[in-house]
Amino acid sequence: MKRFLPYLLGGAAVGLLAVVLVVGNSSPHTPPAPFDPLAEADDDPAPMADIPAGEFAMGSDTGAADEKPPHLVKLKAFRMEVTEVTNARFAAFVKATGYVTVAERQPDVTKFPGAKAGSATFRPVPASLKPEEWGTPYPPWWQYVEGANWRQPNGPGGNLKGRMNHPAVHIAWDDAAAFAKWSGRRLPTEAEWEYAARGGLDQQEFCWGATKQGTEGKWFANTFQGEFPHADTGADGFKGTSPVRRFPPNGYGLHDTSGNVWEWCADWYDSTYYGRAPRENPPGPESGELERGQPQRVRRGGSSLCAEGYCRRYVPSARDKNPEDSGASHTGFRCAE
């Protein structure tokens, strides 16, 4: 599986690195029944917000090279889910279809002998932010954890108890596309995502305007505060993902279009696409830019790991990418129609 190769994941490359060791419980008492997320599945369709037709300046002239040039885009009206897809909603999909996510599937043993199913998982370890000091091609705070998937985001021994209203994570693009098809919806285009995320505030730095995170003790999104990667203070109220709807909505009524988890878009990723994209309803390029030999799909919005001093990509213009079959502990999605 391609996901075992090192990939750029929100400013951090991930590789096949680690196995989680689980220590057994020697208690003589009968252990409680395992938590079953399917028993708490939410069968109700997620609420949607109406996004009006309009024109906006997509991209930024002060951001990364792939955000340039800023260009006018005109979009027809569409609808977007108010929140990321939660564990409860994803459980309804799995319950109805028996779907097995990419992270839960056994890798191709002819390509990766001895490898087991798992996913890239963040570990808050003390480490330098300078790649030349890592000693590896990937940052040490990303580990490939066998057994990590949407049901147990941190690996074996964990579960979703108390987290059913958090965004589903360890979701690959293939998983998100399958869910969207089942729900009768679709993944948003990259242009739709940015337009909706801006909430009607054209050319503002943040989804909520120009005020910086933490000003006068106000927090607008779930991001990383403190010394990255090992000392998240949780000043915004959360370390790691947060339940949906815990931060103020943007101008279109959407929550968490900044931070919390990266969100997949329908588009292939091409760093130069903005220079030739059509003005009206751009569908994205016909193929994905190759990285380590694999075509990339677009992710947007940043995550709870975005920090002011590292990976400050929780702004609406910021772009990211990953292969279709690669998820991580900070990657989810929402649907459109």
C-alpha cells in the first residue's frame, strides 16, 4: 500500500515506523464489554448550510507558492455540511454497509512483508523543528501505528467512548468518497471549500476575519498552543481533536473550517493549477501532481496540530495534499451537495 511510504501530512512527513505495544490487564475481574461505536451510530443526515452563489478571490499573494496567484472565482450555489463528519455519522455508514476503511485493511504482503493494518499517528515527543536534525526523512512526532484507525484513533487499547461527536479521523480520500456516495452527497471542490470556509469574508486572513487566535482570551478554532510538537497547553480548551460545534461558526454557519482536522476535497492537487484554472466553477485539474511517485488529492482547513510557529495552515487559503489511500490521526472530511 502506498500509504506506508513517507508523505507530507500537514507539514510533517510520515513513514512506516512504529508498532504500538499494548500491556495486558491482569485484573481478575471480568473486563467490561468493548465499546462498540456502531451501537451509538447517528442515522440522521448531517445538517447542511446553504452557500449562496457568488464571486471571491481564491488564494493569497502572501501565502505559500501554491496559493498564488490570487484569482477571481465565480461559483453557483451549493450546500455544505455544517460540521465535519463525526464518528457517530461514520459509524452509521459502516453499520449500514460493512465498509472497511483503508487503515483497517491488511497491506499487500508482496509489497510490505510482515506489515499490518494501521495509520499515521501523532505522538507529542520533544523534537527539533529542523529537518537536518531529525536523522530521518520524516519528523519523529509522526509514527506509523499498527492497529490505528477510525475506531481506535490512538491505536490498540483505545476506543471512541466519549468521542462520538468528534470528527472521524484516519480517513483516507477513498473512505471519504465512499461515505459521500453512500450518503447521496459528494466531496466539495477545492474552490467550493475555500469559498464556504471564508463565510463571505473575502480576502480576510482567517475564516472569522482579521483577529488573531487568543486575542483577549478568545479562541476561534481548535489549533495547537504552546511549544510544538510536545507541549500543547490546550489554551483553546482542547488537546487533540475537539467535538464539533465547540467553536463559533463562520458567516455561513459552518463550524471548524479552520483547525480541528484536515478535510478532503474532490480535487486532484496541482501546485500550479491556479495559473490556468477556469474562472467559473473550477473542477480541479484532470490529474494529480506526483509526490514520491503517487498522485495527490487536496486537503484543506488545517488541524489541531497547526501551530503559530509550525504548520500555520489553518487559514482559508492554505492548501495541502496526500495520496488517495493515506489517512492520519488529524484527517477527516465533510460533504457537500
